Amino acid sequence: MSSFPLLFDLGARRPTTRDVADLVKSGGTAALTEAERRADAATYQEVTCRSALNPVKGMPFNWTLNPYRGCTHGCHYCFARRYHVQFEMNADDEFASVILVKKNFVDVLARELDRPAWTHEHVAFGTATDPYQPIEGHYKLTRHAIAALARARTPIGLITKGPMVVRDRDVLGDLTRAAGCTVYMSVPTVDEDAWRTLEPGTAHPLQRLRAVRELVDAGVNAGVLMAPVVPGFSSSRAKIERTIKAIADHGARFVGCNVMYLQDGTRTHFLKFIAREFPAMLPRFEKLYTKKYPPDWYRKEIQAMVKVLQGRYGVTRREEAEKTPEPVEAAEPEQVGFAW
Ligand code: SF4
């Protein structure tokens, strides 16, 4: 991989994501003739990035970091699917099988963090792709980026479904001591059918929970996001209860939850997937998702159920862990009955 041939003749540099998008637009992904197809059947295209820290607006954080684009975990509900369209690729198979690797990511990040103007603001790591998808084992971009963030005393929150994060507990520990670090392990459900169906490229949910335990044991602030709960697949009370119990049993420092939302390319992909694999469920999804989010009553019902169960199993709510306290319930509310 070190002597990676160029995608097309650009002199001594690798193509940018824009170059890749232009080429794919004219010739499809088949035009990425020099990209490398690896044993996992995905194609990896090295690119040059001009910046690593990405400014964002309207979020609880102002900066994001994503060393890769596309994700071989291939979750059908993934909100980041729609971003692949920026590269003239589709939000279906190409999102999970054509991965862009920002080869110079760590050098660019280190330069940005060295700037006197850098204010050491909190950075969200892994917002558009999983930083611990399998190819990270080869490139180690995430690992070296965390080390650079520790040197620059810049705090992060990192979200992943990859147990490989345990490999980096040493640098995560360094960052924890230098500036602060929270790892959000995404485990939407421990239900095996839902996992196999919705997250075809990810590690088993219990393997992810064991990774949480190992991080916590190593002194890293690690918890779980049930992100997302998918109506009809992982939304029953029994499945949510089993998941929260497993999260508590593995020593997670906190748990959060959100309900799936569907937007743009992600919406198109997910509804196509349902129509193909579970046609009987399609009318219910179409009814529930007339907009990007399901109706308020639905989300509130899920959140209420999760809140009851968090209390029952004694696992801290994410909001409390992030120090935005809410009134504590004096007594457990009525059991919430929920079917779909
Ligand atoms: S692991 Fe995360 S980024 Fe990757 S496909 Fe699943 S939801 Fe998307």
C-alpha cells in the first residue's frame, strides 16, 4: 500500500476528493482504475485532503474529524450514506464499498492544531464515517490523529461501532489526561436478528460492549449510544430492556438513545431496502416517516421507556453524564406499552 499508484496523472500528488468526484461523475466508480480492492471486497481510494478539521454549524460541537469517507460497516439506516453523494457516488452499495482514505490526514491535522489561532475547542470524531472500520487496522489514521490531539490538548468525543478502539486505549488515556475524551460506542440493540439485518458489516453487539468495559477499565470515559433505535426492528420494550441490561452489565459509564431519522439518500436507500427485504413493513414505515423524523409522540414514547429502564438498571443517562442535569424521577413511571 505504501507505493500506491495514482488514480490518474496528477504529477506527484494524490487526487483530492473533488478530483475523485469529477472522475466518478464522468466514468462511474469503474473509473477508479488505480484504487485498491482488498480482501473485504471494498475498494479503497487514497486521496489528499486540504483540511482535516471541518467546521460545522447548528450542532452541539463546532468541529468534526473524519479520516475516511464511506464505511464498510454498511448499516442500512446510516445517516452518513447521503454524504457519499457529494463524491458523485450513490448512497447504496458504493457508500459501503468505495472508501476514500485521506492519506495525509494526520499531517494536515497536526499543522492545524499547531496554529496559534487554534482554540482547543471540543472536536467530534467520526461523525460521517466510522473511524474504527476495518481499514483503520492498516492505515492507523485514527490512532495517530488521537495522539496529535493529545499533544495539542484538544478534547474529543468519538463515536464508533468498532471494537478496534480498544487497541488505542493508550493514546485515548493520554488524551483523557491531557484534555478530556469520551468514547461513544454505538450499540443500537443486542438483538441478533436486528443486528444481522441492519448492520451487516459490524462486530457483534456484545463484542462492542466488551470493548466498552475494557475502555472503562483503562480509565477512558466510555458509554453507549443506542443509536438509532429502528422502529419495528429494535423498538419493542423487550429488546430495549435486554439492551439496556447488557449495557449496564458491561459497566458503561452512560447510555443515550435516539430514534432513526431518514433524510435524502439515506431515506431512499432505507425504504428501498425495506421494500426489497421486508415489503410487508413498508406501509408502516411510509406512515411513520412522512417527514425526516417519526412523530413526536413516537419519539417521546421510546425516550420515556428508555428512561424508565435506565433507572431500573442503574446506568447513567447520557445527558446527566454530560452535565446537563434533568429532574430525577421520584418514582418509576407507569410501564410504557410499546409494540412497534
Ligand atoms: S458504523 Fe456508523 S458510519 Fe459506519 S455505516 Fe454504520 S452508522 Fe454509518
